[in-house]
Amino acid sequence: MAEQQPTTPAQKQLLLQKIYVKDLSFESPKAPLVFTTNVSPQTQLNVRSNAQEVAQDTHEVTLTITVEAKDKDSTLFLAEVAQSGIFVIQGYTAEERSILIGSFCPNTLYPFARETIADLVTRGGFPQLLLQPLNFDAIYAQAVQERAARASVAATTPPAAASGETH
């Protein structure tokens, strides 16, 4: 009788294969007048990420950062970068993979995106823009909670009421 070897779980691997700029944009609609007036810019930061599987166990994760500087209702500049990375993620459960894609991967891409935004803004003629560190673990946890809350509301709303149909 042959001895059975215990099955070992697949070895966990997380490999970063490539980091690249997928999209880049800078606009300064009020240039050159913006440089000759006294303005008090207020900046607004928007951060989002998405992922797609490009091969088995291989995901492209894209972190998009948009920064808009305004003075009153006037846009001084708008800078946007979509920083992407190719990650091989093997041997993880679906939940672990989701956490890696939603938190670890954007956190890995963020320093590259920050540097690109800072360079864009400076090359656009504006003072250096230093983006503060972000807690992607907290951002991911909040997104999971919001999705669960929306799913809970959708599950408790009757279909006729949700669609506005009457029978």
C-alpha cells in the first residue's frame, strides 16, 4: 500500500512584475494669467483604484489620482495620473487576494503616482505639491463597509419599489 503524502497548500506568492504610467494629464486653463495674479488655491484630491485580471493569477492594478487646484470657482490646474502595476498573486484565498488588490497593490503604486503628480505640477509652473501619505488599509475597509451597506439596503428593498413598477 502506497503512503499518501499530505497535500500542501499552494505556496503564496506576490510578485510585482511591472510599474508604469497608463495615463497622464495636466491642464492649466488660466495660464499665463494665473502666474501674474495673487491667488489662494484650494486643492481637492480624488483617489480611486481598479483591477483586472490579465492572465491566470496575474492582475493589472491601476491607481488613479486626480488633483484639482481652484481659486474661488476658477480652476488653476488639474493634474491626473493613472499609475498601473502588474502583480502576480498566487496561493491566496479569494478574500486575501481581494485585500491585496484593494490595499497592498495601491499602496505599492502610490509613491510612484505621488512623484509623477509632484513633477507634473512643478513642470506646470506651480509650487511643489506634496501629497500626504494615505492609509490604503483604512480606505479599503471603508469601501468594503459601504458595499456591504449598499447590498444590505438592496436586499431589503422590494423589487417593485426599487424599480418603481406596479403590478
